[in-house]
Amino acid sequence: MAQKQIPDIVVARLPLYLRSLQHMAQEGRKVTSSQELGERLGISAAQIRKDLSQFGEFGKQGTGYNIGYLTEQLQKILNIDHDWDLAIVGAGDIGSAVARYRGFANRGFSVKMIFDNDPQKIGDQIGSFVVRDVADMVSDIQEAGIKIAMIAVPATVAQQVANVLVKAGIKAILNYAPISINVPQNVHVQHTDPSTHLQRMTYYLE
Amino acid sequence: MAQKQIPDIVVARLPLYLRSLQHMAQEGRKVTSSQELGERLGISAAQIRKDLSQFGEFGKQGTGYNIGYLTEQLQKILNIDHDWDLAIVGAGDIGSAVARYRGFANRGFSVKMIFDNDPQKIGDQIGSFVVRDVADMVSDIQEAGIKIAMIAVPATVAQQVANVLVKAGIKAILNYAPISINVPQNVHVQHTDPSTHLQRMTYYLE
């Protein structure tokens, strides 16, 4: 869906709004407010109203937001009104944990395959997956039309893996390796590294 | 170390600078520049110079940054010139992967204990740890003087666990549960949820 240019920092908050709405729906709730969302998320109600107003009119003054409707709209905005298939590279502890992770259900994602280069691991069963040979990665990913991958390999080979993924047509990478990877401008990368998350907090500790 | 008020978005970039510097040091490098750091990180050289200048003078015009010196200074600024002990709550796939994770070495952190409430898991060996009973969490954490914890439990119990951690004196929480948790203002929280990371990218995909 085509949109005007929205700051990425706003885009980054939409998944948090959606996640809270989904929790409320699970609690059997039908209607919420920017105040309540704000309290759950530690974000001001004004910020939430401002963010959402960039995408349309989702609530009426005084009656709040219909949780089902706003959930559906946010799913459309985030392009997760259908599921995206995922490939995982690296069948170590982190990759295996992600392959078995049940938290993708209802969030727009579905793991389809996991790769490794270790002959000891190739062919192993992890959850419902058989570990595939990284040598087949480009053809397997292209054949399946997968556009999103997660990198869970050592830092030393993460860039090399990213290069192969780009060649395979991957357009978004979630990188668990503790190193920054470089990709072409039309490929999106998010990094997740527990040490950098923690260091951002130790700054504030005595 | 006391500092003037620095925007959190700047603080968030310091761990990335530090991580790149540590990779360069591993490569045997001695000197770098804001240009080179910027290319590795996809951040402009001007931004890096501006960020670092908020904390002092770390390089000389034309000669760049001494990697060893800047590494040491950033470690001091981020309060990781000594290691912080970590407690993990939840001995499922994610908690176990984090307990076995070797990537904390040299990053300022050291896992010391892991807890679960499942009698089937309590007493199990995970890496070098024996899973402890969550019932002993407050006393164990207080006795060890641990200030940082990671939550890797289901979303439904994450807030309850956070409340107990705060009671135990924890001042920083890295939350792997896919739900926002609320803590007192003097406690820091970072969230990491693969689905929200991925949704931030699918927004941009066709």
C-alpha cells in the first residue's frame, strides 16, 4: 500500500501499538483509548494519537478506538495482513530457539526453513524443520519465494551470509550476529544484540 | 560517572561504535576515522563526530581515533569498564540460548544464574548453570547483588516476573517476552521481540 513518507521512528512504534491491541483482544476487550494504550506502553497518549493520525482516522473523539478495526488497519499498514515466510541461517542455540519459537503465530510470520554449513548439523531435526545445507540456500530461498531472513551465525561470517541472502532475493534481514552488516539500499536490516541493548542501559546505572 | 543530559538516541549509538571498534581491534587495527566507522555502521561520519564530541575530545583532526583509547573511553562512559552480572528468568528455548551465549565475553556482562518455575526444569543443567527455583529469586539476586536481569518467560507472566525483579533490586531489564512491561522510573527496560523488529521492515516491503 502506497504511503506518504512517514518517519521511521513512527513506523517503529506501530508494531508496539499493534501488539498491545492484540493483547487487549485476547483479554476479550473491544474498545480502547490512546490513554490506555499509552499507559501500557509508556508512551504519551498525544504521541499515539499523532502517530496514528498520519495514517488516517481510526477513532472518534470520546468513544476511543475499536480494537478489532484498528488491529486490522495496522496489520494492513505494516503489510502483515498476510503471513511472510522466513528463512533462518545458523542452527546454533539462537537459530534453533528462533526456529522453535511459537511467538510468530498471529504476528504475520511463519518460519519455513533453517540452514547451516556444519555437516554435523545438516539433516538434524529442529522443531518441525530439517536443517538444510547452506550451499543450497540461494536456490531454496528463490524457489520458495522467501523475502525475509534471520541471520544467527558467528559475527565473522555474518556479512558473507548477508551477501548470499541478498543474491537470493531477500529484502529484509533480522541480524542476531553481534556485528553491523552492510546491504544494498533496497534491503532492510534490523539488528538485535543483547549486549548493545544492555549497554544502552548500563550507561544510566551507577 | 556523572554526565550532562545526553539524548537517549545518542546513548543508543555508543554501543554500536564500541562494537565496531572492538571488531577493528580484533582485526589488529590501531587507528580509525569517523568515515570508516560510518561506512561500517551505515551512520554518517558527521553524526559520529557529533555524538562523540558530546563526551569529550577523542581524536585529532587528520589523525583519526586511536582504537584502543576510544574503546576504553566508551567502556567507561557506558559503565562497562567492569563486568555486570546477569540473571535470566525463564529456562525455555530463548532463556537457555541466552544462558549458553558466549557473546557476552568482552562486552561487559556475565550470566550468573537462571530461574524457572517449572519443577521439570528446576535442577536441570543448562550450559554451566543449574536452573534455580523462581521462588528463591528475590533472595538469590539480592545475595549476589545482581542489578541486571533478562526476562524470557511467556507474555502472560512477564509483568509479574518484572515486579518480582524490581522487588529484588534489579535496575535494568532486557525483556524477551513479546509484551510491554511497566516498571518504576528508576528501572530501565529494553524490549527485544523478533516480530516487532520484522514488522518494522515489512512496512517498507511490497
